[in-house]
Amino acid sequence: MHCLHKPLPYLIFGVLFGYVIPLSSLLQVSPVTCGGKNISSCCGHCVTSQEGVSELDCFGKHLSLSMISWKCVWTPIKHQTQRYTLCIEQKTHCKIHENISETSQTIVLSKKFNMTAHVFDKSDLKSCTKTVFRGSPQQLVRCGPPSNVHLNRHSRQLDIQASWRKEETKYIPLYSVRYKELNSPQWKEPPVQSKDRNRCTVGNLNSSLSYEVQIECVANNKCTQCPWSEVFTVPPELTDTPVIEMVKDSRPQTKGRRLVIIKWKFAASELAEGYSVSVGKASGEDPIETFNTSRQLLIVTLSHSAYHLKITALNGAGTSPAAQCTIWPLDDKDLYGKLNLTFNGNTSFTVSWVDDLIKTYSCFSVEWWTRGIKAAHKSFYEDENNYEVIPLREPLELYKRYTFTLHTRPDKETCNLKFINNSESTYGSIQSYFTEGSPISAPGNISSSNVTQSSMVLEWTSVPEKDTRGFLLGYILHYTKSPDDRIDVEKNVTVDAGSTSYELVDLQSNTVYQVQLSAFTAAGMGVRSSAVYFETKSTVSQSIGGMIAGVVIGATLLLLVVNLGSLLLKRAKRLLWPSIPNPGNSNAIQKIDGVCELELLEPINKQKLEEEGDANSLHIVDSREEKSPFSNLHSNTDSCLHLNTEHEENQGPSKTTADSTEPTKVDPQINVGLCRRNTATDSSAQDPTSDTIKPTIDTRQTDPVPISAVAHQCPQLSFMSDYTTMELFQQAMTQCVPATITLEPHGQSSQSEYTDSPLTRPESDYIHQSLYDTVLHLSQGSTSPTEVYYTVL
């Protein structure tokens, strides 16, 4: 056993046999030759164990110059070991690599013979472990996994772009992809094979699900081993498109620049990891600047040019569909008048500027465009003159309005645009035609309003810009009143380009006018509009209108006069000719009717009796109805007799006796009303029992209490007619005779005498004189007479 101390001859030997070994590996560990006896003698006691060194694997990788580097790797034991021994055996030679501190080792192999590799862990002499690997070097050439992978999901598909080490690329024509749903235990079979070495597409995926993907090359004689790559997790597909909510020009920071605020929203924002915003010039000038942001807002500083905007959402699976819009050029009137333009035929033009810009700037850019055509651009360097001749790739078109804009850039070397954001400023703008023409269309929608006898107002719509073929200078209004025989001379009126209405004056009444309109530019007048006809109002129609207005006004005034006159007449009649009073409407009659209906007062009297009455007394009410002498005034009027009583419901009829010495006690404050109208032949007046109430016995009371009553007797009174006055009623009431009646117990005589009463006073209210109440209270067992008093309610 001897050592190989010179690595250079060994390296040359490896090249000759189709392998190569790095010089660094030779310097670190110098292999020595070995024999079967040596391996058995030194490592024969080592055993294979799961707790020791294991998983030995040897393979080769392609290098440049069609060379292969061989390498063996293994898994260490659980406790860390500092030294390993690797033995490589082939038919022609055997090499030993000792004192290996790493878990891999570069080796030298011959592709013609099979090989056997041993790894020994001799850190512990008593428990030495080993592992063995055997294989054919021709089947051990390994390619992959890919060095770079790009994944992109769209339209339920997954696009995979894989790249390999440049030493392996020419040996890998195809590769395979296997996939499964996230956390699924099994892979989809069979794997999907790519169409070339760079791109592979997996279809029929669920857009809302996440997937796991692995990649391997397709094995061939140059790449006999193709291991699977690491697992790539693919998030759900972004199917929604961002919605651009606002693109707003804010206040410019400096002159010639504008602050553009871009705001958008994304429905599936929880799946998005960020957003990509691309902004580029509409003229196509490079570059297109991309801004990556996690917010749904972007603020950029731009010039007055037009820009294209594109916004996409991003995640690990790729991008969402893009939202696109155009940021239109800013038409700033303050920038006009700073540029001058001269056409040098239709293949070039000269642009010049007023200010001395070359003191500050030396890089410029000019843009020009017309409606419907993409803008063109040209950047140039100028530090001597205040003008520049711009050649054209395409000739200018006739009758087209072009807009020319000059931008200044802060660059000093190359004048190409470096950035989009905050990179250039707009100096000035100008609009021009290479060649002007007359308008090819006429104003439309001609109408009239405010038509009178001698004037009318005409209105119309302007000519579209594409049809003017030049700068519009104004309109010509053609009108005549005799279009048929051409006797009248046509009149023309010029109207400013900014107006779309005009008032014709000094017209004749009741006349039809023919009107036409045309527009004109510097090249001349355009086509006329179709003739329209309008008629002025006639004098008769105006007079008829005035008459109608006069009639309406006169009728209105007449109605007002009639209504006011009627009110005045009614008021004068009430003042000058008062009406004869009707007794039925008299306040006196209404009071008489109200007084006789004393039933309304019964709840009040009853409540008073309940509050003030004594439970030991008995009250008897006797109601009688008699004919009223005032039958011609109040027919069927009832006499009302109200006598409030209070007794126990379960008690039987009271028992009266003339021999009782104990009178019944009655509350003297209780008034019982009786309205009686007696005639001269009233039989009840002669009935001794009509006004007599038999006394009841009350053993609980001993002291007699007098009862106050009101009795009013009115003789019969008749009237000659239905008309009366207050004086007649008062005279009639004064004839009523008051009376004082003394009631004695049974068997004694009663005496009547006249006493002075308020009822006989003429000054008393005749309503009070017509009402009287009678309350009869007889004391049981009392020998003294009980007086009855007449009172006025």
C-alpha cells in the first residue's frame, strides 16, 4: 500500500480514461491504493446499521469539454463525526480516501468497469459502521434538477418554464412535470411531458385550487439519471381583472409637469401578493417603466404627453388579466404660443422656440400626432441654435390637424428617455395643418325661437372637426324672403366661429324666409346646409292675441268686482235694513227650552245629595207633567219635577204615620227643582193631595229640619201671533204669583199667605222667574208645622 504524492499525473490519467477530478480535492485528500486484504484487515469488523453512516450514493455530472465529475455522498450518523473513510473499488484499481470531514467526496472512476464504494465511520472503534454502494458508471450520469423554474397560471392552465445548467442544456431535450392538488397524497398520472426543453403546459386545472409541482428531465444515454426537483407550491389562479377607478391629473409640481394619481381595486385582493403597474409613452418611445407596489394606489409625475397604462395583480402563480387605459395628453392653453412651426414640404418640418432654452437644456424631444393616428417622436441634442429640423419617416397628410409638442430633458449625454416618472417637462405646443381645405359638411339642426313680427333667433350645431379640414373662422348665414321667383336679393350675415346662434332683425311680418348656413376656413367657404323655412308673425295674429288677452283681463276684473260688490251689498243690507226677529231664534226661547230640560241637572243634584245627604233621611221625588199655557210657542213641552231621594235598595216602602213625634231630617242645602205650568182650570190645584207628601218614620232623628222649596204658579198666557219681544216675556212673567204654603201633619188645617218673594220683582230675569222647585219634606211624628219656602234657582 502506497500513497500517490503527485496529483498531476493522476489528473492526466483521469482525463485519458474519461473522467476528471478537481485539483482542490486532490490537495485535500490524497487517495492511496488498496487491496482486498487491506480493506478486510482494517474495516472488516465494521457493520451496517441504521444508526450509523448510511444512504451512500455515487453519480456523475457533466462538465465542460465533455467531461464528467464523479462524486459520492452519504448521510452521517446521529452524533456528529469528524472523520470518514471512503474506499472505491474497480476491476483495474482500488483507492482509499481517509480522514474525510465532509459527507461527500469527489472520486475518479472508469466508465468501462463497475464500481463498489464503501464508507466507514471509525470514530468509535468498538462500534464501527459502514455502508456500501454498487453500480455501473455508465448508468450513474445525472442531469438536473432544473436551476430555475417560472410558473404562470392563466385560463385554467399552468405554464412552466424550466432552465438547466449550461453544461446540461444540450443533453436535455425534454422534461416531465407531475402535479397534484395541495395536500393530496397521490400525484396525477401520467406526468405531463414538455414540447421542448424550456416550456411545458398543464391544462384542465381548477382555477380556485392550489397545486404542487415537481420537474425532472427525460432520461437518455447522456443523462441516465433524472431526479425530481423540489416541490413547487402553486397558489390559485388570479382570474379577476383589476378595475381602474381613477386616473386624475392633480396640480402640477412644476411648470410643464402634472401629478397623475392612479387608483384601482381588485376583487380577490386576499390572493394577490402585489401589483405591477406599467407606464409607457403612447408614441412608443422606450422605456416602459414598471412599478411594483403592494398598495392599490400609485402617484407618478409625468409630462403632458399621452401614456399607456397597464395594471396586473401578482402572486406565486403568475399575473392576473391586465387592466389597461390611456392617460390622455394634457391640453394646457398656457403652453400655446411658445413654439413656431414651418413645413419643409411634407417630409420634414422645422420647430423653433421663443426662449433661450439651450442655456439650461441640451436634450429635447418633439412629438406630433393627428386624430386616429399613433403619435410619432424624435429626440435630439441641440446646444447652439433655438430650432431643429425634424425629418419625417412618413409624409404629412393633407387637411389633417396635427399637434406638435416639445419636451425638455435634463440629460447631458444621450437624449433618449431614461425614465418615465419625473424625467421630462413639456415646454410648449402648437396645432397646425400642412394644407388647409374648405369644410365638407354644413352646420346642422337649424331651428328658430322667439319669433316675432320683425325678428327671430336661429340656432344650429357646429361642423365636426374632421369635416372642417382647416381652422374654422366662422359661419355665413344666407336668408331671403322670396325663394321662388328670386326677386328679393339674398342677404348674408357672418357669425363668429364660437357662436351657434344669431338673431335676425328688421324682418317683415307674416313673411316666410328661407335660411341656409355654411362654415368657412382660410381655404374658403364650405358647403351650404339644406334650406329651411321660417315665418314671422302677422299683425292680425298679434291683435287677436291682444284682444284675447284683454278679454281675459276684463273677465277677471269683472269677477273681482262682482264678488266684492256682493259682499258690500250684504254688509250694507245688514246695516240699513235689519231683519225682523224670529221668536224661534230668540235667545229667550232658547233659554226657556234649556231650562225646562232640567234632566241634565239631575246628575249634578244627585252627586250633591250623595256627598252631603244623611243616610238617616229619606228623599222622595214626585214628577208631574202638565200642559203648558205656552202651547203656541213650545208644543209638547214636559213639566219636570225633580226630587232627589236616597234610600237602601233592600229596604221596603216607608211607612208613614201622623202620630210620629220624630220628624225626618232633610239637608236644607239640597234644592229640588220643579217646573210647573198651571192653567185656570187645573184640577190638580184643587186636589188636596196633589201637593202633599206623607211623612215617613225615621226613629234615628229627633230634631225637625225645615225644607226649602220653590213654587211658582203662572196663570195662562196667550199671544196673538208668533212674534214677540223681550218686553212681552218680561210682562208675562211678572204676572206669576208667589205663594207660601205651610204643611201640617194629618188632621190639621193648612194656611196660605202671600209673602214677598224675589219672583215678583220685575227686574229679575224672566228665565229665573219661570223656574221653580218644590221640595216637600214631612217630619214623622212632628207636631210642629213644616214650612215650605220658595226660592229661585
